[in-house]
Amino acid sequence: MSSLAYFLAKDTVDHINTIVKPAVYLSMFYFFNNPRSSILDNYVVLLCVVCFVTGITYALAIYFEPGQAQLWSVLLPVVLTLVASKDSAFTAIVGDYIYSKWALEAFIIANAKRYSGVWLITRCGVLRKKGYALDHWYPCLLKLILLGAASLCVAFLLLITFQKK
């Protein structure tokens, strides 16, 4: 069997989890919290995040041994989220290439779209302070999707390079 057929078969079977995971998370999230953003907006953002993270975990599972791959799969998102959430000169440069920054921006924009009245002024101030704009929602999603496709390509190249089954 070719490596491409094997990779696509594994990825296609995993699409069920890709679709179900955000829905399960949101069902628990909306039970405990009542955000202003719609379920559909949050689902779309989470779907893009899960697509990206799936490619990264494939790459980590191919490159590392199972124990190390699990450790990296847990630590990498935590570290990237911490780096993206800090305001410094380093994160101003690196932050534009971290998926958690784009996901956070998409979540904040989805939530901010629903504000009205007095909260509208506060919303504008917070968005301006962070450098976000309401029209950045689709570019954030596009960046997550493109980075997810790139991470799947990297995982496939690692599969071919290391000849792992």
C-alpha cells in the first residue's frame, strides 16, 4: 500500500472525531457558561483549531516515540498558548505564527460581535487595545485552515522520510 493512501485513509477515518470533538466540547461549555457568541461561530473556530491540532499531533506521533509524542502533544499547545497570550517584543514577532493567537482572536471577535448598548464602547476599546477588528474573523479562520493543511503536509513528509507505518 502506498504511503499516501495509508495517510489519507487514516486522516479520513479521523474526520469523524474532527467533527464530533468540537460539538462535545461546546455542549459542555454551554452547559456551564452562556457566552454572547453563537454556537455556530464557536463551532467553526473549534473545528479549524481541531483540524490544525490534528496535523500537529500526526507529525509528533510520526517523529517521536509514543511516550514522547504524548508529552509533546500536551506541552506544545500549552507553551504556544502562553507565548501567544503575553504582550512583549518577542511575542509581537512570533505571535503572528502561533495558532492559539488566531484562535483567541477569532473567539474574542465572535463574542464581541454580539455586544450592544454601553458594552459596545467597552468592546471597541478592548478590541483596539489588543489590535483586533471585527473584520479579522474570516482571516483568522483562514490562517488556522491553511496552517492545518500545512501541518498535515509536514506530517505526510515525515511519514515518507522516516518510513514509519
